[in-house]
Amino acid sequence: MVDSTAAATDHPTVPLRPMTVPAHEAEARSRTFHQVMAQRRTVRDYSTRPIPDGVIDWAVRTAATAPSGAHVQPWRFVVITDPERKRALREAAEAEEREFYAHRASEEWLAALAPIGTDWRKPFLEDAPAVIVVFEVHKGPQSPRPYYTKESVGIAVGLLLASLHQAGLATLTHTPSPMRFLNEVCERPAEERASYVIPVGYPAEDARVPDLHRKGLEEVLIRL
């Protein structure tokens, strides 16, 4: 039997340098972060105002700090700003969405979507200054086998959304199904599989959002 502790020493390590937060500041910092993130809303109406240089790069850097199974980091972030490519993305996505709303979605699903006010039309894919298409990277000629791929990419996307929101930008998480058309639009190899389409930009001045409410702490937290 191999001693896992001994085996771990076969690979280099470095000292942990944790972020130090005084105990008396911890709750206040947590509360401040919540207050910022509680203002985040999914936005479907975008301004033409340009995104400041560097913001998306730093947001992707932050997303790429996410933990991943076996540290394979199975993600790719494709940032689309070219108008023609955004138009092609919108046209392909709307073709899939028309099928979804007309044939694939159950009545129960459509009823759940009704308060949000969505339909097959996706103008935000063309209106937003940038669209980030997030791909899961699976085993391929240049890619090792990933582990816990969906979980790893999901955590990375959460960090991406938080970083963009902290910079004052609005986002939307769009998940057309199926997504294989995105490989062609984004010129990505077959071992990469799209999982999220995220428009990014400033909200339009007249943007409105559904009057929805998040569950309270008592509904989502269980202490044992």
C-alpha cells in the first residue's frame, strides 16, 4: 500500500500565505461583500457604452483562480466583441431558442419562465459590447483528462460574474441548448464544449428587471 502522505512529498510544495483578516473585521467584510453582490441582477438591456480596458482580462484572471478537479483547470473563455461574430452568435442561438420555446420546453418549464419574461428573442447577444462564451475543456489531443469538469467550470463562472459585478458591469448567464453551434462560431476544437454564454456591458439607461425576490437566509441555511 502506498502511503499517501509520503507520496505527496514527491511533488514540490510552497508555503501557504493566507490572507489575514482580523477577527473583529471578518463579519463586516463579509457583510460588505454581500451588500455589493445583493445588487447583482441579470440584465437583458445593454448600453453601447464601451467596457473599460483591462476589466474583462482581470475578471477572467479572477475566474481562473477557481479550484478545479486535480487542478486541471478545464476552462476556456472566448471573448467576442466583433459585431459580425456577435450577429452570427445571436442568429444561431435564436434558431435553437425558437425550437426550445416551441417544442422542447414543457408547459411546467414555460410557466416557471413566465415571470422572467423571456422568449426566443436574444438581442442582448448583439447589443452587449462583449459576450464571453465559456467552454469546458475535455480530453483531446492537447488537453489532459479533466475531473469534475462541470463543477470546476461552474465555480469559475461564479467568480467571473462576481468580478464583473464588482467592476460595475452587468451580465446575463445564457445557456442555449444544444450548444454545439458555438464551436463553429468561436472556432474551437471538438474537445471544448460550450457551457455558458455571458453578455457583458453597462445596463441601458431605461433597463428594467423582473420584480423578483431572493430566498431569505432561513430558507437556504441549515445548521446541524
